Amino acid sequence: MTLAGLWLPILASSAAVFFASFLVWMVLPHHRNDWSRVPDEDALLEHLRTQGIGQGNYSFPHCNDPKVMQSPEFQARWEQNPTGFLTLRRAGKFSMGRELGQWAIYTLAISVCVAYVVSRTVGADAAAAAGEHAYLSVFRVAGTTAFLAYSAAVIPQAIWKSLRWSTVWKEVADGLGYALLTAGFFGWLA
């Protein structure tokens, strides 16, 4: 089993995950409460505009020196509300084209990585074996690899950036679904 020989499950699983993610985010209701509206949104947006800050990631109170973090002044600022992170997107007409293109590339990259792990671990023996054993061998390796790729990376967002755990677990569940799709296509087509 070679990486080049896995082009069909790479493309099929990537396309399946891309379509499934559309259903998860646009049709299913479970992510609709992941984000909350701030009170007086218009006033907040106007204030942010007056600050002249652009696209990027911001923290508040901000400190990039561990020694300063221990100072009484920083500690006093940290104890006040609010503390947090702010991500600002690029300005302009709302369009998801760029993000969808990046997501498509990401799903393809994950499928290539899954194919690499499958090609290096399952081996020719399982590929040559007839029936259910070969399918399950490929399914197990592909599914585990895809699950780690789609799900594990979101957990640090809750640990370090205060993303709600309820949101994280929904994304982990989504990742499990994507992993099962990936594993199914690899088991079937490898």
C-alpha cells in the first residue's frame, strides 16, 4: 500500500468531510449557540473602530513579559473584569469563499496525512488480505489519525483561550464524525 495508491480515498474522504461540515454548520442546530451577542453591540463596534486596530488576535490585559505579569500593577489589572481574547477578522464584504477554500485545503491535507500513516502502518499484508480484516485494519488506523487531526487541536482552545467546554465537546463530536467518514472511505477504497 503506497501513498500514491491512496489517491482515491484521499480525494473521496476530503470531499465527504467538506460536505459533512457544510451540513454540520449550516443545517444542524447544535452550533447555533456557540457564540453570544454582546450587550450594546453597536457601541462596542463603534469603539473598536475608533481604536484603529486591524485584523489580528489581541489579549487584555496584555503582557508579553513574564516578569511584568508578576507585578502588582498587572495583577490588579488581571483581577478586574473583563479579561480575555479578541479576534478581529479582515474588513470588507462578507464572504466565506476564502475560508471555504482554506477548509478544503485543510481537509485534503488531513486526508494526505491519514494516507501517509495508513501506508506506513497497515502495510501490504493487510491490503492483500481479503475481506473484513483489511477493511477494519485500515479503518482503525485512518479513523484514529483523522480523529486526532480533526478533534484534538480544539481542546487547547478551552484550556488556554477560554473557549467554552460545551463548544469544544461539540467540535470534538463533529471531528469524530469527520474521522468516521474518513475511516470509512479509506477502509472501503484503500
